[in-house]
Amino acid sequence: MTEELRTVCYMCSSECGMITRVEGDRVVEIRGDPEHPMTHGALCPKVFAAPELADAKDRIQTPLRRVGDRGEGDFEPISWEEALNEIAAKLVAHKEEVGPESLLVQFGEKPDHDLVYRFAAAYGTPNVLDHDSICDTNRREGFMYTYGPSHFRPLPDLNRPIHTSEGVRTAHDMRYLLLVGENPLEATRFLYLRDGIRDAVRAGMHLTVVDPFETATARLAKDWLAVKPGSDLALMLAILRFVVVEDRGYLDHDFIAHRTVGFDELSARLHASPWTPEWAAERTGLTAETIRRVAHQFGSTKPAAAMVGMNGVGHHTNGFLTTRAAAMLVAITGNLDVPGGLALAPQPELDTAAVHGVLPPDRREKHKDNFAGYPLACRGIKAKDPTDILEGVTLTHGRHAGTRYPIRSLFVIHGNPLVNAPASSRWREALTKRREDGEYLLDLVVFNDTQLNDTGLLADYVLPMASFLERQGVCRIYLNEPTISLRRPVIGLRGQSRTPLGWLKPLAEACARHGDPEMAGAIPYDSDDEWCDALMAPQGVTAAKLRESGGTQRGPARFYKYDSLDTPSGKVELRSGIIDQANAEFGTDYEPLIDYAPNKWSREHADFAELAERFPFQLITGRIYAHTGSATQNTESALKQKPEPPFLMNVDDARRLDLSDGDRAQVENPLGRSIEVVVKTTDRLPKGVVRATHGWGQKSRFLSKSRGRGYNVNELTDDTNWAPISGNAGFGDMMVRISRINRP
Ligand SMILES: Nc1nc2c(c(=O)[nH]1)N[C@H]1C(S)=C(S)[C@@H](COP(=O)(O)OP(=O)(O)OC[C@H]3O[C@@H](n4cnc5c(=O)[nH]c(N)nc54)[C@H](O)[C@@H]3O)O[C@H]1N2
Ligand SMILES: Nc1nc2c(c(=O)[nH]1)N[C@H]1C(S)=C(S)[C@@H](COP(=O)(O)OP(=O)(O)OC[C@H]3O[C@@H](n4cnc5c(=O)[nH]c(N)nc54)[C@H](O)[C@@H]3O)O[C@H]1N2
Ligand code: SF4
Ligand SMILES: [Mo]
């Protein structure tokens, strides 16, 4: 039998609409869904890894229990019942001995977590860390603390056609786009940005791309500004200062007067600051003339948008401030939430409190990060996990200040921190360290995925997960048109894999049987439709209705939503009231306005300038079109497009080190860690910068196609370096030296 079913791709986080042709429970064809409001039929080639992964020989088929030491990779198959009973017995014991906060749950960058939150809330742990702090908390919080918590996802208004209450808009309004450290043509986060940028450029939009590497996006731009890594803050401060101090019609004074707070203070700070184009030129490697020209063009071309990247900007510890500067620039020039400007993407209202459950304040205040010195790190700090596991957690704020507790168990749910979080060796250490009595310090590690990656090698229990083709979820798409869609399962569960409902509900029941009364009935749903319906209740739609009607529900796009800003003042906060409140409450001294801060491990930072002589290269990363993190590598379909991650360096730098294409080199950081790479030379990267791709170099024998390919760049990153406010991992702050490896 052949069926055509609409669903939503999750080979990466873009959540594109797709139509699958299913024959005999196999996906035999995938094509874009022309009716999907975000993607209008577009897809990218990563999607083709999905059916291959679903039916892969390497796929985890049954629950597994470790038999040798952690990391050796010896497992025996066991039944779900055994696995869940053994895990439940440990969870109940840990809760009695230490408290529920000793369970640390983390996910990777994948959706369908709703019931994981519910399980964690029922058990009582506040320590649920999604992927955000190794992804984009700097960017989220930079916008959040300027435009309000519910507007942490502003987006360049480039999705066309767009439905508004006045009708459908097809033409592009945007005249100028400043993209800082973002590469939507290759790192596809929302295909409409990829396609919208192309169309808008064709319609005459001026695109300026700030990136040390000449990416595909930069190649499309009128201006490519090859900044030094981590210097974007200097650039944005200089642009901000220029538009305020020079103001040749750049500023929207009416908007500033009625819709912002803190402008006078900001203006005084900028006037008194040294942040001139010449000052920024020294730090960024651009000319003062270029900076002046870009600032003038941004200020005088309207409507315009500025957007900072999740990684190019966000993975530097000063990325929060860079985002704040961009958010301010957009607002004071009158480009916020206007057609063709930076649109405030509304969050479709969902009943997450009902479905996720709510933790009582007493338990919330045991959060390992928020109450351990980082009160504004709203999602927690993943980079800090190894330290927390090794040293325990000391709470510094709230009513439990002074309390210490150990982390006893860890759930890794479709993530791969061993290669995707900073400092892989620290993760290995944290997960394999033994106590004096010979037992592991971290008593329980549970891993849930479709494939047994390098993190899985360190687990005690491996639980087979339903791939996204087999599971149901509610997608909250980031769009100016508030949109939800249903990821419906299109094929049956493979092997013994289970959906989140399929294993978390019986695990909760097993915990109840082992003596934890709070877990009885913790997950009250009997089908995926039930929790999806509860979640979507405020939208007045059900899963069944979405399946019938094409999978997506959207409202009209609306601009000028200034009445809905949920900052403390209700206005755009150039001086952040949220930060002021946190400082008053917690005795912290976070910058509420804007300031300059150089990054660790960079020449601009006084403590590291000298090191730069011996470690002369800044190491950055960037994504490749054909792969998603570590998820797609074990597939023919992606490997035939890109079999290895490139390690790029400037052609003159390479020549000086006697390196040419294909040569092996050692890359070493000041922390004494090193990796081996194969060099690829390029003239698209300035001198002094090398560019890698993360997520590779895995060793797991369960990844038969990708094992041993490439290098793992996160062997070199620093787990003790995170952004002061958001806790975002500072992957992008690292200096290295490079030497040729001569082999006979
Ligand atoms: N140095 C450096 N490190 C980085 C980054 C960087 O730029 N530089 N980027 C960071 C960022 S932004 C992020 S978000 C993290 C990502 O880190 P992770 O979230 O760990 O990302 P992945 O490696 O993509 O996926 C991990 C696992 O998810 C499993 N999986 C389960 N279900 C699905 C599914 O439906 N779809 C997909 N695709 N996989 C599934 C895959 O099998 C895989 O084992 O890495 C971060 N690490
Ligand atoms: N193909 C593909 N698409 C993806 C993903 C994937 O793994 N593969 N992952 C998804 C995820 S999880 C995310 S978070 C997004 C990320 O989307 P992006 O943030 O756009 O992706 P990246 O390629 O990590 O980083 C963008 C650019 O930042 C540049 N850069 C590095 N350091 C600096 C710097 O100091 N300053 C400036 N200005 N630029 C710098 C890099 O050269 C790179 O071109 O992509 C999503 N889409
Ligand atoms: S960008 Fe590609 S991989 Fe990502 S969701 Fe869309 S089609 Fe899937
Ligand atoms: Mo990400």
C-alpha cells in the first residue's frame, strides 16, 4: 500500500514541512510541502538522511545494559521491563539519599521534550537542561532582556508570501540586512531565511555579512566584512555610537521617546565612550572607513534589520552584549517590528504548564545553576555539567543558600555532549571518575537515542528511541505568523524503540512501585494525541484536526506589536530592568546598559595577549550544508556529499608552516590538549584564523560508517568559559598553534 503523509522534518531544527510517500511502512520518497507556511515546498538535502537512519543496520534495536567499564562499549540486550525497573530502583534510592535534584536531565537540540519535562517535574528535579546553553542562550537572552521574555526570537522579516490581516504580502520590504556571524544559506535555520535572502537581494536589498569566513551567504552580499573572531562587539558598539552621535536622520526619535527606556543614559555612555570607528578598526581588523560607511548605510536605509548569529556571535562570552547592541540598534533606528525590519515572532500560546507540570518553588530553588551563582542563566549551563558532576553543586542564592548536593544520575536524551559540548575530556572524566570504594562517582547514566554515539558509550543503560519519522510532536515554528504544526508519525516503531510517552510513563510507574508515591500517575496520558491536545488547547485545535487539515495552523502576521512587550517597563529596555532587578535581588553586578568586554583566550584580553604569541591562530567553527551536528554522519546520503569535516586555514598561513592541502597537522591549545586534522587551504579566510566543524571524530563502533572520520574540535574548547549572564558556552573563544605532522 502506498500512502502520502504530511509531517515535519527534524533532521535539523528548522522543522520544514514535508510530504512523505510511504510504501510498506518505509519512506520511499520525500518532497517539500508547498502548503507549509514557512517553507513553501523547500527542503534541504539533510532530510534524506532520515529514512536511512530509521532503517539503519546500526540503529539501536533493544534496551542495552553495560557489561564492562564505562566507555568500553560492551553491552548486553535486556528487556524494557528490566531496564526500567533497574533505573527506577536507582532513581528512588537517589531521591531518598540526596533529593530529586540529584537527577540531571539533558537533551540535545531536538524536539518532543514535553513529557520529559513532565517526568522531571514529577520526580522533582529542577535540573533539566535543554540544548540552549550550548547553542543560543546569548542571543536569546540578549533579545529577551531588551524586548521582553516572550520576544526572544525576533526574526528578519523575510518570509514571503506572508499572511496578514490586511491580506497576503508577497513583495520584500527589507532594504538592508546586516547579518553578523550567521550563515543561513548553509547552516539552514529556517529555510525561508535562505530563500528570502536570495529573493530580497534579487529585489535590491543591500546585504552585509560579518563573518571571518567568506561563506555562501557572504558571497551573495554586497559587503563581506571579514572581522577578527570575537570582535563583533567592538563593531556593533562603534555602529551604535556612530548612529547616536552623528545622527544624520538615523534615529527614530518618536519611537525612542514613546517606546524605549534608558536612551539618555545610553546616549551619554556612547558619547563618553572611546568606541569610535578607529577604536573598532584596531580590534576588528576592518578599516575605520568601512565601519563608518556601514553605520551610515544602516542608519539611512529603511526598513532594515540586523541579526546576530547563534554561534558566530553567541559562542563568544561577550555575545550577550553584542546581541544587546544589535537589539538596541534596530530599535532606535525605528526598525523593530515594522514590515521589512526585525519582526517580533510571537510564541503561539500553548498550555505548557498543564503538560509539563510545575515544580514547587522550594524545588525550583535547587536548580544547580540559577541558584548557584548565575541567577540570569535561565536555562542552565551545560558547560558546567562536568564540574557539577565532579565537585557537586553549592547553592548560593535563595532559601537553600549554602546547601551542597551531588549529582547522582544523568539522563542524556538525544544529545551528544561528548562531542558537542565544550571539553570532551572533561565529560569523559566526569562520567568515569570513581570514588574511593571503586564505584562510579556518577551512579547512573541513561542514554536514549536512535544511534549509539560516543556519549552513549559511557552509559549504563541505552534505551532505543523512536526516530522523528516514528514519533508525534507539536512544532512551535518561529514565524511572524504564529504557527503550530504537528509532526505525525509516518512509519511504525523500529525494533523495540519507544516514544517518550512509551518509556517515561512506565518508568514513572516503576518508580512508584519502588516506593516513590509522587510518581504514581505522573504521566496521565494514554496516547500521544492526549498530551498534544492538552498542549494545543489554547489554540482550539486537536491533533486529529491537524492531521485532517494539512498539519499546520497559523494566525495572521501582525506588525507593530509594541503593546505586548513584557519587559518590566513594557517598553524596549535600552537599560534592562530585568538585569537591574536581578542585581538588586541577588547582589550581582551584571551590566544593565552596554559595555565592552573582550573574550577569554583572545589577543584583545589583557590576560591572554602574551599567549597569543605562542598560539597565533583563533579557532572558530562553522557548519556544513550536508550535515547536522553529529546526527547525520552515519549515513551514506550525507557522507557522499561531505565525507569529512574540513579544517580550513589561510593559504599564506599554511605556506609559512609548510602545509598544503591534504597534509596532516597537529592543532594544540594552551590547555595542553590537541587534535590531528587534515588541512584544507583557502583564500576565503583571513590570516590568523582557522575554521573547523564540530560534531565529528567519534569512536563508537556502533557508528560503522562515520567512526574515525574527521576530528573532534571540542577536545580543544574550554568548559570553564561561559558567558556571565546567559551561561552560553564560549566555544568560539580559543587560540591554537598548528604544526605539521611528518610521518614516514
Ligand atoms: N565547537 C562547537 N560546538 C558546538 C557548536 C559549534 O558551533 N561549535 N554548536 C552547538 C550547537 S548550536 C548545538 S545546538 C549543539 C548540538 O548538539 P546535539 O544536540 O548533541 O546535536 P546532534 O549532534 O545534532 O544530535 C545529537 C543526537 O540526537 C539524535 N537524534 C535523536 N532524534 C533525532 C532527530 O529527530 N533528529 C536529529 N537530527 N537527531 C536526532 C542523533 O542521533 C544524535 O545522536 O552542538 C553545539 N556544539
Ligand atoms: N547544515 C546545517 N544546518 C544547521 C545545523 C547544522 O548542524 N547543519 N544546525 C542548526 C543549529 S543547532 C544551529 S544553532 C544553527 C546555527 O546557525 P549559524 O549560527 O548561522 O551557523 P554556524 O555555521 O555555526 O555559524 C555561522 C557563522 O559564524 C561564523 N563565525 C565564527 N566565529 C565568528 C565570529 O567571531 N564573528 C563572526 N561575525 N562570525 C563568526 C562562522 O564562520 C560561520 O560561518 O544552524 C542550524 N542549521
Ligand atoms: S533544513 Fe533540511 S534537515 Fe533541516 S528541517 Fe529543513 S529539510 Fe529537514
Ligand atoms: Mo544550535
